[in-house]
Amino acid sequence: MTFFKKKKNKTESTQKHWSITRECLNLILECAKTEYPNEFGGFLHVDTDEKNTITEIVILPGTISGDHHAIFRMHMLPIDFSNVGTVHSHPSHSNRPSNADLQLFQKYGKVHIISANPFNEFSWQAYNHKGEEIAMKII
Ligand code: ZN
């Protein structure tokens, strides 16, 4: 007799499978390159029909003009629930979230993208609100 039953992996069934359009990803990489050596920051928007597909980014005003701390601007904005998450660039080669990033991730949305130098298809990573790496499909 056993008291341990195998449970279905809860996180598996409740976790959303996120996608991003190639067009949107290209725009993120383009913005990151343009802003380098500064950071760029923005919000991720989903298609209204395909709720798990990121189709649009809204770039924060003010991050364009030599602001080194895009992340702190995001902290100052009111919460808008039409945003599913955030995106920002790291001028460094690390796409790991900083402590400030983790605080932001918890505050806004469900999915977050960090694009690190050299801002190509292999140097970005998606995270959930806890700062854990998640898979994101490019469609
Ligand atoms: Zn960061």
C-alpha cells in the first residue's frame, strides 16, 4: 500500500504557451540595436483573438533619448491590464534579469522578454513573473 500517488504536474497544465510573431521579435531586436548602448523598454501586447500570441510592442516614450534606465521608467507607470508584460534590452551580454527586473516582473504582467547584446535571435530570453525562463515560440 502506498500513500504517494502520482500527481499531474500542475504547472504544466496551468502554464500558458506563449508565442511571438517573427515581425514583432524583429522589431524588438531592431529597437535594441538602435538604442545601444542605452536600454530600450516597452510593453508587450497580445492579439485579441490569439491571447497567447504577442503581436505588438509599445515602446516607452523617453527611453529613446539616452535614458540608461528604461526599467525604472516602467516602474513609474500605472498598471495597464491590456499589457501582458514587458520587454527591455541589456547593453551587456547577459539576458538574466537583475533584481530591479525581477521586481518589475512581479508587478506587471505574466511574460517578459530581455534582449541582450548582440541583440540577435539567440541572445534573448522570455521569463514568467517569477523570473523563471519560459519557452516562447516564434511564429
Ligand atoms: Zn534588465
